[in-house]
Amino acid sequence: MVRTDFMEDYYGVNINLKGEANRLGFTTSSIGQTIYAGFNGAPVTTLYEGTTPVDLVVRLDETNRRNFDDLLNTYLSSPVTGASVPLRQIADLQPAWQTGRIMHRNGVRTLTVQSETQANLLPSELLKAVQPKIESLKLPAGYRIEYGGEYEGQKETFSQMVVVMVISIVLIFLILLFQFRNIKEALLVMLTIPLSLFGAFLGLILTHNNFGFTAFVGLISLSGIVVRNAIILVDHTNELLKHGMDIPTAAAESGKRRLRPIFLTAMAAAIGVLPMILSGSPMWSPLASVIAVGVVWSMIMALLTVPVLYVKMIKPKDKAYLMSVGRDTQPV
């Protein structure tokens, strides 16, 4: 389905006004409209045959619109005097080639080539295959080739979306820092965000979706969702330290005890967007696939890595106060 908005040049007629036309109030535009109405027809109303609309037009009969002589013999009414004068008296007709169609985009004359992709073929893959051949084309001076569609949309929006993502990550970090009041724990939770990226891209691969605008939105949403698992683990580990456990034991026990709630919440979020994936919508399916697989993958990675990172990053001196409280509350 390759198509363009190009139209072949056609053979038409130029109207060259004589001096008398100006005195009688005729213009090229008014004469052109009159001739067009006489030979092509001017719509006056619409009739319906059942539910099918049929335009009713008024035009000259067939014997008066067969050739250029019929055009020259057409009588026009003067806007100034109201008198009817033949077209040959006020204008000369000159046959000439006319441009079929002139399309502009952002004020620049543009020829657009569009196409559809075959089944199971992403537009990005098609562009990657044809771009080298397009770049090898030798264009005349003043001509250039630009790419539209998803590629253009990505260029326009991704820079803005990257800024939004950076802002969201900074805000998440500030909230974590306010909650834990410990920069190590805040950084530990933030480390789970890049761990979820593999799951997000895996979701796009499994569902055969393209990484477009909505997928990027899903990635931003995922960065806020995945930190929840790490927050639950870190917070429960701190609670266990208050009860006298050492750091390695508390981290391991936290992973065991929080496995069920983390698993249930993650699977609920993944299954909740499953209908969007099954719909196959080019807009919502990429977003849902990023969130669904990304949440499940981040759950697994959080349960495996957060306890280990907690043991490696958090030292006994960082939790001396909590551990001392735990020892003070131990029964004698």
C-alpha cells in the first residue's frame, strides 16, 4: 500500500483578460468560477436515494460544452453594467499544462510518500531496512528528505519525555530520602529502577510491540511502581533490626516474609493490564506490556538483589541505634 500525494500535471486553459474586462468589472477569478460552473456544474442541492446522497448541479447542456469554441461563445453577465457579453470579447483562452497538485507542509512544498507495514513487521524495522537506500539517492539542489510517522513523533517527544523521566526520578529520590533519612537506603531503593529495564524491553519483545511514545510513558510509570517492592523490603528489614536481629539475618528474613505480599501486588498489577495487551492496540498494548512484564521482572529482581545489596551497603554502624534499641528490648 505504497502511496503518494503526487498528481500528474494536466492540460488546462489559462484565461488572459483583455482591457475591456476590467472596465466591465470582470476578474480572472469570477470568470473562472462561471466557466467552471457552466462546464463542471454548480451544486444547488442534495437529493437522497435511500441513504445515498446525490448532488444536484446546474451546468450547460452537452451541446454547449464540447470544445474551446463553446467556451469562447459563453455569455457572461457584467458585474458593473449587467449586460451579457461573450467570453471572446473580454478574454483570450490559452491551453497550457497545469500543476496537478501542490502540497505544502510548514510552508514548504512537500511530496509525501506513505505506506503500511506487513503483518509482524514493526515500522522501525522497515525504516532501518530502507533508510540506507533512501540516503543513497542523489537529490537536486534545494531538495531534501525527511522521515515522518513514528520516527518523527519520537524525535519530537522523546527529548521532552527524557526530561520528564529525570524529574520523576529526582522526585522519587527526594521522597525516599525524606522517608528513610538515609542516603544509602534511598540509593539502594533507586537501584531497583534500572533493574526493571530488562523486563520492560522483554515485554515489548514478547508482545511484538514497538518502543514508541506510550511505551516510554509506561517506562516512566514503571519507575514509580518498582520502587514499592524495595521500600517494603527495606522498611521490614529495619523493623527486624529493632527486634535484635543482625543485618544479614534481618535482610534474609525480610525477603522470606515479604514474598507473599510483594508477589500478590505485582501479579495484580500485571494481570490488571492484561486486557490492554490482548487488545492489540498500537497505542495501549506497548504501555501495558512494559508495565506487566516490567513489574513481574522487578519483583523477582527485588527479592533477589535488595537483601544482598542491603547487606553490602548498610553497615552495623549505620544501624547502631536500631540495633541498640533491639538489644535493650530483648527479654531477660
